[in-house]
Amino acid sequence: EGVDWADALATLARAGVAALQGDPARAIDAYDAAARRLEAVDMRGWADAAAWRRARTRGGAAEEARAHALEEALAAQGVRRPGRFMAMLAPGMR
């Protein structure tokens, strides 16, 4: 309670639970909230992972392009498997 970074990570965890329970609308809302909260506490990597998972959950061409751009940014930093890295930080889909 009262620890902003922990609250942000808890929001991310709730998003993953919603996704695994088959509630994409709730998951998308929670991933979006998690991304904002994580950004606010300077946890940019986690915020990007939440945004990536939101894009993957929502689907569609624009969201796929957003997810791809986030992966490319990680690849430019030397991450060899950006999708797996994002999935590790923001679990939620099978």
C-alpha cells in the first residue's frame, strides 16, 4: 500500500489475470492503466511491455504496428528476442 511502483506492477498483474481469464476488454483497460502508472514511476521498460501487451491483446493493424515498433526499439538496444522479453515482463496470453 502506498508504494507507487508496486501498485503499478499490481495493475500489470491484474491485466494479465484478466487476459488469462478470457476478458480482453478488462485486460486492455488494465494494460493501458498499467502503462500509464509505470511511466509515471519511471519504469519505462515495464511501461513499454504493458503497452506491447495491450497492443497484442487488442489486435488490428495499427496495434500490431505499435507492438512491432516497441519490439524494434528493444532490438536496437541489443535484445535478441524482444517479443519474449516483453512477454516476460508482461505475461497474460497463452
